[in-house]
Amino acid sequence: MGIKHALMKVLMMRFGVPRVIRMLKKQTALQEVPGILKPTQRSPTRFEIPLEMMKLLQERDDIEIRQMFPVRRLLSVMKNIHKSVDSISENPQMPSATASSEFLSQLREYAQSFGVYPLEFVKLPHDLIFDKFGVLFDNAIILAMEMSKKKIDKAPSQETLNMVFGTYDELGITANNVAHFLREHGYAAQADHPLGGLVLFPPLAQMAGIGWIGKHGLLITPQFGPRVRLAAVYTSIENLPYAAKTDHSWIEEYCRKCGLCIKQCPAHAILEESVIHNTGRVTNIKQQECFEYFGQYYGCSVCIKVCPFSESMYAYERLKAVTENKL
């Protein structure tokens, strides 16, 4: 085993895992908050990557970590996950429940100043809240942030991994900033960090009209394809302009014909045929195969790199025209 592997294993065991456990305890304690919205019997279970990684390293001799995790970014991520829970105490005792269209425009502009685009609103189904967790409101603001195409094109690599964690960090900070912005204007809010979220983000973002989930299990957006990370802020505002419908469903047909991510996945972890569970949730990925490769090879991201929707901002309309036989 290499020096990187040995060093990262020691760092994860001594410093990473205890921090993750403390974070989990704080997040699961949300279920004790009066009035918290809880998961249902149909809710998914969150996959705890750091803990599963340590379990894999302890049980398997053939697993080797090749990357160095960006420690500064990781510490910032952990700090802002804690902040997303701790700052709930700053909510006004009698928060406002309605917002003007002018304020919502200000909110969009504020989020966009941090690089958020798109931003949409959606009613949160309790089935999407992860088991053992909870959120304050089902009025959800979905935030998306672009990941660098230049860095994604180098996947799998240390440079790609650093960029991905940088995006996670910046979006997590922004979610907390948006929650603070709402509180300053008399509304209650709860930020949900993109890494270690309380809710399954891709289907929620699809419901919000931001995009459509592709064969690789990632949300495909018209602006950036799957090169986005997602976060949410839950708020007391009850008159959010929820998306009435989405016109991105054609992506599903395109993905069935394309299959490039299936062919190019180095772990052979993307399913030819989706699996529909009893809960109605659709699975496109063989989780264990994906996770083992992801953990060893810089967080992978190959499926994002090869996705035709990642090519440019013009790819969406071009591929839509092809799918609908307009060319």
C-alpha cells in the first residue's frame, strides 16, 4: 500500500471519523425539535460515505486510496454543516409566512451573487427526508451551483476532486448565507448542506423543474448538464411560487438511447435497466461498485465528464432537437 493510502487512513480514523460521528449526532437530534417534519416509512436511508469508507478499509486489503483529501475544504464543510443546525436557534420566534414577489426577486439576486444558478422553489414530500433526520419546513428553496467543466474534464484526478470539494464548500456556505438573509427579513429558515444533506436532493430538484435525473442518477440541467451540486434551504414562507410542471422529461428517452455513461463507467456500476423499489424510488446505480471505485480514484466523476449534456450550454437544446426529431 502507498504512503498516501496509509496517511489518509490514519487521518480519517483519528480525526475524520470522530468529527463525522459528532456531526451525525447533531443532525439526528433534529428529530427531537418540536414540530419537526420527519421521514416516512418510504423514506431512503442516507449513505454515510466517511463511515462506509473506513469500514471498507478495515475489511478489505485490496482497497487503496490514491487521493489526498483537501483538508481545509473538509474542515470548512464540517464547520458549515454544524452551522446549518446551530443557526436554527437564530430563527425569529414569530416568523413571517408570506413574501412579496419583490422580496423573492431580491432573494434570487442575493443567491446568484454567490454563484447560485438556477434557484427554484418546491414543496418537499416527506418521503424524501432521509431516515433518522428531519427538517423544519416543507417549503423548499433549491440551490444549484456549477462545477468547472475544465476540471471535470480531467476526471478522475486530484484536481477534479479538489474542485468538487470546493464547490461543495462554497455552496454550503451560500446555503447558510441564504438562511441568514431570510432571518434578517423576518422569516425562519434552515439550511441543508450539499454534503451530508438531510433530504434526497436530485428528485426534489427535478420536482422543482431544475432538470431531470439521467441514467447516471444525477440531475441533468439545461444550463450545465450534470455538472452541478445541489443544496436546499427550508423556510417559513408558505406562498413560494412552486413550479407547476417540468418540460425536461424528454431527457429520459435520450438517456435510454445514449448509454454513454454506462459504457464509460470504469466501475461498470451504472445499470442498463433501472430498478424500481417498493417505495417507488428508482435506482440507476450499483452502489457498492460505484462507491469502491469512487473511494479509491479521486471521487471518480467520469460519468459527469462523458455525459453529452456536459459539453456546453448549447448541448441541451441540440440534444432535445435530436430526440424530438427536429433535425
